[in-house]
Amino acid sequence: MNEALLRSLTPGVLGILVRRGADFAAAEDAVQEALAEAVRVWPAADSPDRGQPVRDPKGWLITVAWRKFLDATRADTARRRREDLADEEPPPGPAPAVDDTLQLYFLCAHPSLTPSSAVALTLRAVGGLTTRQIAQAYLVPEATMAQRISRAKRTVAGVRFNRPGDVATVLRVLYLVFNEGYSGDIDLAAEAIRLTRQLAARVDHPEAAGLLALMLLHHARRAARTAPDGGLVPLAEQDRARWDTALIAEGVEILQRALARDRLGEYQAQAAIAALHADAPAAEETDWVQIVEWYDELARLTDSPLVRLNRAVAVGEADGPRAGLAALAALDASDLPRHTAVAAYLHERDGDPATAARLYAEAARRAPNLPERDHLTRQAARLNTRLRA
């Protein structure tokens, strides 16, 4: 069974059911049941006797999901309504080759939901992220995020999705999907870029262009971020010859056009920081002073603890590690999972390997994913070996 194929078809199938009149929660349940049926009856991809393959997977899923929806509706509605819905069952045959994913993002960003609830619901239902991954992105406990998603589903239960949400909410969803694909254990980055390209082409919004530029500039470094053994490679140690110069050039061009409109937003500011990193021929030539200035703008726009954490690193590079530690001391460590890792890095640069080694080990225990934990563990081991020598 090709799980990637099922994941790629899910948004389109869900969108078709919603447009045909199913409320979102019922449509989602029906699609999940259809996926389970596909896993049970479709031939396995690696089976020696695959039998007759499904010729139109999307059409098959639409038909089965719609029937599942009708079955559930018949249990709760009057006979007349059940017969009307049965007449609306789509005929068998190939499904139209239409990409509904971006439209579904807008539908999930419904005006009846708060922006944070709309983002969480869309990430779970359309983006394919788990509740745990969404909770990590929002820096909240998994149980809290599960309750938020459940409340969002209850809010839109029975609501007809004919009033799409705003661009800002959709941008936030795409940004978080890209971040999970860029740093998490599900590869969603390319899909996020594809949808953001579509959005930037359809709407006159400088932040859509800013987000696209940001994604391209980060994605350009992707090949250099991982060592052959799967370990993380910090930005300063990356082989810049492996960076995709075409993506960098495209990202910088898009960013310059967006900045020229003089409507600065957080994605443009982040893209400007990424462009300064991309512009440096070597790590030691990075213009950290200008990066600090952009982080100041970003902090003004967002007042985000994560932004202030990254600013502390930039201050440590521009003005020395003690200045960075002073900036870090002003932040609440309990709100920032990577606070300890940053402290370890700055203490090492300040010539205190013993404190740095202890903090690296502590940060490793709190790391949100395995590659990051392994990287921090190696940093602690490196310093401990040096201290014992």
C-alpha cells in the first residue's frame, strides 16, 4: 500500500465531499473510513501477486467516502433527506484532475473559527500533521492542542463551508507546514512551497511573496543540512557549495519586489535574515549586525519568544557571547524548548566548556526530535572529551 499516494489524495477527496454538502467533521470521518477501506482492499505495492490495480485511485476514494458519508447520514436524518442525498451520489468514473488543496486550506480557515483554531484544524485535517507535531509548533502540551482541535471541529460541525477564511490564516498554516517539513519527520516542505507559489500568484499580498521567498531561501540549504549519517549540520558548518543558487536567486528577487512595496511583515523580515545568511560566502563573513537589526524589526512585528531567542544568538555573534548571554537572560526559559541549547552554545563561545557540556547534555534530553537530540549529545561528548584530555 502506497501511503504517500493516500496522503496526497486525501485533501482533494475531502474538498469534494465538503463542496457537495457534507459538513467538515462528517466529511473527515468518511474520508478516514475510505482510507481504511483502501488499506484493506487495495493490492499491496510489494505483493508478488498484486492482482488488478485500482485504475483511478482518487475516483475510487471519492465514491467510497461519499457512500460512507451517506451511510452515516442515513442513521441520523429523516427518510426524505436520506433519499435526496442518495440521489446526489456521484456516478462512477474518472475523477476530474483538479487540485483542490489550496481551496481546502481557505475553507478550513473559516470565519467562525479563531485564527489559532483554524490553523490547528487545517494542519491536522489537511496538512497531515499529528496532534503532537502541531503542539510542538505552538509550544503547548499535546493534550491542550487535542482539546483545541476538538473544539474547532465542534464549532464547524454543521457549518456550510461557503465563506472562506482570510489570507493571513492560510499563510500561517503554510508556514507551519513548511517548518514541519523542513525540520520534522514528515517531508511536507515541497508541498508547502507548491501551494505558496499558487497563493502568491492568485492574491495581491506582499506577505504571500515574503513567505514564498522565505521558503525558497531555506529550502536552498536543505541538501547541506544533513550529514551522510543523518546527523544535523549547523549553518556555520554547512558546505555552501551544496546550496541551491538558483533557489537563492529566485528567493532574493521575490523578496526585493515584496520589500519595494513598503508593507513589511514578519515573513518578509524572516526572508531578509535568510537572504543575509545566503549572501555570505563563508560563515565568518555573515553580516550579523544587519541580522540583529532585522531581528529587532521582527520582534516589533511579532513579539515572539522564539524571535527573541534567535536574536540572542545573533547578538552573541555581532557583539560577543557575553552580550548574547545577557540578551538570553531576559527570556523565560520555560517558554522556549531550545533556550538551553542556545545557552550551551554561547557559554562555549565564551570559553566555559564545562558549563557548555552540561547544558548541551540537558538540552539533548529536552530535544523535540531525534536528529536534534543526537546533535546535542555529540556536542556534549565532544566537550567532555576535551575536558578529560
